[in-house]
Amino acid sequence: MNKKVIFQDLGYMDYKETWDYQESLFKAILDIKINNRREDTQLATPNYFLFVEHPHVYTLGKSGDMENLLLNQTQLAQKGASFYKINRGGDITYHGPGQIVGYPILDLDNFFTDIHKYLRFLEEVIILTLDEYGIKATRSEGETGVWIDVGTPFARKICAMGVRASRWVTMHGFALNVNANLGYFDNIIPCGIRGKGVTSLNVELGQAEVPLGEVKDKLLKHFQQLFQANFVEAVGQ
């Protein structure tokens, strides 16, 4: 099993451009797996982990409801936001500046073949990271992602998740609000869940801004520990 994970921080990148890049990595891993089975070979499959920050964009998962987007095309343009229907699970979410988006593109045959466990591990990466800031975050039963004050009238989501998997290869991932403009969430029913709020790390800490690089380092540390992975920088970084 190959537990080496090639890490890339893509910086600030258009959503569609990043999606296309994810798809190319995803397909390359699938092609190796299919060829291994066809030719009875054992060529190792690579794994990737991408960080990115997107311009304002709304994405709707394959099981999502268009009614959860509360803007028309004209209003989207006025907000400087784009919209995409995409091939992950889950409903609608927002990505934008001040948010850390993580895209693990892994062959789970290299780790464990259990999608439920995979999602719980991704949530745990976020929970452990937030704990370093003194924030007690948890899961909410039946609702993927990471929440604060679950079971109270003040329950609020701080990290959304949605993945796609085929032949145990994953793509898409999580979006952690660090210094996010929460006003953009008012234009959707986040994840199709009514009556619950959304928050950001800087809001919870009462700070104007939290250093993104600092949070990324903590996320990578906990991902590496939980998945027993070995990160290597992509060539050229």
C-alpha cells in the first residue's frame, strides 16, 4: 500500500479550473487501477491532497435541490459569484475567500476501503484542528460536516463536506470557514438544512483574521496522523 501523499497548495484558483485538475488526477488513478486489473500488474497508485482558496462560488451536489439556491443568474453576477452543478454528494454549499478548501484525491485501497470511516476521519481532522484553538466542535447525527453547539438552538456549521468516490478513489472534500464572509451563506440554504446557522473560525475566536497558513499546518498534521500518511511536496513547489 502506498501511503505517500503528494501535497499541493494551489493558492487562489478558479473553481472550474480546480475541478478539472481534480478530475485529471482522479482519472489517472482510476486508469492505473483498471490497467492493473486488466494486465494483472501491481503498479502503485498515487495519492494527492490539495489546498485551495476559491473566488465566490456556489456548488450543488448531485442529490441537491436547485431551490436551495436563492439567487437567479442576474443576482449571482451582481454578487460576483459563479454557480456549478457538480458530481459530489451532498446539497448546496458556498466557497470563497477566507475559506480553506481541502481536496484529498486518494486511492483508499492504500488506506482502508470504508467511505463512512473516510468521512469520519475527515471530520476528525477538522475537530482536532479546532480543538487547538479551544473550540469544541462535534459531528451532528445524520448531517455530514463539523458543527459547534450541536443540540442547542445555536447549532452552527463551521465545515462542510462532500465527496465523490469510484473504485475506492476519492475526490472533492471539505471546506473550513476560517475568515469567510458569512453573508454569502444568506443566499443559499446551506447543505439543504434549514434553521441552523453557519460560522467561521475568526468569528468564534473574536478575531478580525486567523492566519490561513497556521490553520493549514494544523490540518496537515492531523490528516497525516489519522491516515498514517507521509506527505511529499509536489515537484515544482
